[in-house]
Amino acid sequence: MRETKLTTANRQKWLILSTTCLGAFMATLDASIVNIAMPKITEYFHAPLASVEWVVLIYLLLISSLLLTYGRLGDMYGHKPIYVYGFAIFTLASALNSLAPTIGFLIGSRALQALGAGMLMAVVQAIIADNFNPSERGRAIGIQAMSVSLGLATGPAIGGFLVSQFGWQAIFSVNIPIGIAGTVWAWRVLPHRKGKPQKFDISGALTIFVALTTFLLAMSHGESWGWQSPLVTGLFTAALACFLLFLFIENRIDYPMVRLELFKNRLFAAANVAAALNYLTQYAVVFLMPFYLDNLLHLPPNKAGLVMTSFPLVMMLTAPISGTLSDRIGSRTLTSIGMGIIAVGVLILSITRMTGNLTPVILGLGLVGLGTGLFLSPNNNAIMGSVPKNQTGIGSGMLATMRNLGQVLGVAVSGAVFSNRLAAYSAHLHSINYNQKLVYEQSFLWALRDAYLVAMAVALLGMLISMVRGNLTETTSEMTASQAKCS
């Protein structure tokens, strides 16, 4: 009888993992699939680029700014309702997206879709942490990371096929049957564990929302609007003021959005910073590399897409293995080695040349994927293992927030460095009367090198942080004290 109960419980937790994998796959697939449809959306609505870019931007801003709020709500009222309602809202918004009659309607329904996607993303890691014991949690997180990689890897190919065969609406309508099935599956499979209802910190939620929104908006448009323009300066000032106000509020209320005592835990704080640095490096690579493959090597989109998939495919194969290993040997060694391998991969990419030999590019991208796969699952496992049981939602939301901040910073920093150095090198080479085509090609390569060297330095910083942070066993007493304080 006891053996039967254990077998049933063991099967149940893997069914739970399946629904989190489906949600993660849908959210990442949707994020990677939309960009390829942007030209067709622009053409369909005859809309200016300044309007169409909000189809992507509103999604990013709302997801990133609400993750902590959703994580907190999950801890208060249970992770299941947040996840299931997120699935349902995401599916409904996908249907509205596919029927959008105007660009304004599409932007509005994308905002609704972001609300659902944020609910999905905010509590995924918490659901895994709630249902897997520490000896298996790394393996589960690794499998879930594999579904994220699968979404990133297949998004461009699936999106290109759907757009070319059925129009841009198909990238949203394909979510409808999957979303309905996923919502029903999540409702049936996920156990409902009641949280600890408390007074919700409205002031903290509003201040952190404004702080993150203004910061991300400034980082996303700093290059085009001008980093020293009054608008960007004002956004950064507002972000800083709201963040300081958030810290002030959180220190003085009984039921804060985030218990700042968590950041006294060296492992939790360092692992979150390392996660942001990892995503910054990732997105510096994947943002600039397509321009190199297209503008300099003149590869057709389908071949460039195949080259780019070497990163997520290697990551997909590595993540479950590293997650399982982290259950046995801990996370510090794996995360440090992972960030070091990423630095080597980015270094290889920084010395690319004008040649038809794609081996160095594929090798560099593959090493970045290998390092990322080694890093992510153990690092996520460490973060979720370092928070008290009654705060797993906040831990999951914080991790998702670091991911989105890292992604935005990766694009912004690499874009700013590349644009600045491209202009400087072009001016220098023009002054000594180089051929116009040669000036562009050489300036591009040097600017790409500089941007990737900055990304390599960020990866090395992430490696250092991973090396000096604490181990999970060193945080037990801190977690116990935090748990007691929160009870």
C-alpha cells in the first residue's frame, strides 16, 4: 500500500512538471516567434515603425514589471490559481491578437497577453520547488529549462513557416488549441496548496512597477532617443526615485512585497545577480550575431537561422544533465565553469572575420549554449533552494525579473557599444580615404569585436560571482531565521 502511494506521488510530480514545461514552451515560443512577423504586421496595418515596435515593447514591459507582484500573490493565495488564470488569459489574448482589426487593438491585446504570460512565468519555478524534493529539484529545473530552449530554438522556424503559409495572424491563432488544452491540463494536474493570505502591499507593488517600467523603457530606447536626452534622463531619474521609495516602503511595513532580509542571504543575492549577467551576455550574442550573418556574410535567412540554432540546441541538451548533476555535487562549480565557457565562446565570436567558413561561428555559439546550459539549471536550483518554503513565489518572481532585466540590458548595452564604436571606427577609416565598402566591413568587424569583448567581461564577472558565493548548505540557518521571521 505504501509502495502504491509512493508510485502515485512520484507519477503526479512528473505530470505537474509537464504542465510547467508546456507553459514555459508557449511563453518562450511566443516571444521568439513574433519578431519574424513584424515586417508583415507593419505592411498589413500600414503603420509606422514607431507604432509597430510597441507590439513587442508593451509585452516586454508589462511582463518584466509585474513578475514580482505575481510571485507575491502566488505566495499569498496559492501558485495554482495564478498559473491557471495566466494560461487562460494568455490563450484569450492570443485569440484577440489574431483578430486584431487595427494596430492599436493589437497592442492592447498584446498587453493582455503579457499579463497572462507574466502569471505563467512568475510561478513556474515555485511550482517545481513546491513539488520536488531537493534531491530531484535540479533535474526537474533542467528539464523545464530544456522546454525554454526548445521554444527559443523552434520559434523562428515555426514563425517563418506560419507567416509565409497562413499570414501573421497564424502565429497567434496557433496558441488557441494548445492554450485551451494547457489550461485544462494545469487545472486538473496542479495541486492547490493554500498560501498565507495577508494584506497585499499595494504601495510596494506600484512603486516597483513604475521603477521597472521606466528603467526598461529608458534602456530600450536610450540609443534611439539619445542617452543624454531629457526624456531618457527623466525616465532614469523616475526609476531611481521609485526604486528608493520602494526600498523605504518595504523596510517599514509588516507585509512587504519582498522581504529584503532575503538579500542578506549571500547565495540568493549572488545567484540572482549572476543570472542577470548570464542573460545579459546571452542577449548581447543573439542580438548582434544575425546582423553579422546578414550584413557581412550575406547568408539567406533560413541558413542564418540554422546557424543561430546551434546555441539553443546545445543548451537544450546540456540543461537537464547539469540540473541532475547539481542535485549531486551542488551548483557553485557548475555555474562557475558554465560562465567561464560562455566567456570563451564569446571570445571566439569576437575574432570572427569576413570568411565563408562558419565553423568558428558555430563553435562560438555552441560554447555559449554549452556554458548557458551548465549555468542555468544549477543556478535556478540554488536560488529556489535558498528561499524559505513560504516565499518560493517571490523567489520564482525575482528569478524571472532578473531574466527579463538581463535580456533588456544585453540588447541595450551591446547595441550602444556597437553603435558607438561603429561610428568612431567609420570616422577614423574615412579620414584616411579607405574604400567605402571596406570602411563599412572593417568598422563593423571592429565594433562587433568590442561589443563582444564587453560581453566576455560580463561573463567573467558572472564567473567570479559564482565562484565566491555561498553554498546551499551554508544558508540553512539563514533560511530558518527568515522563515521564523515571516511566520
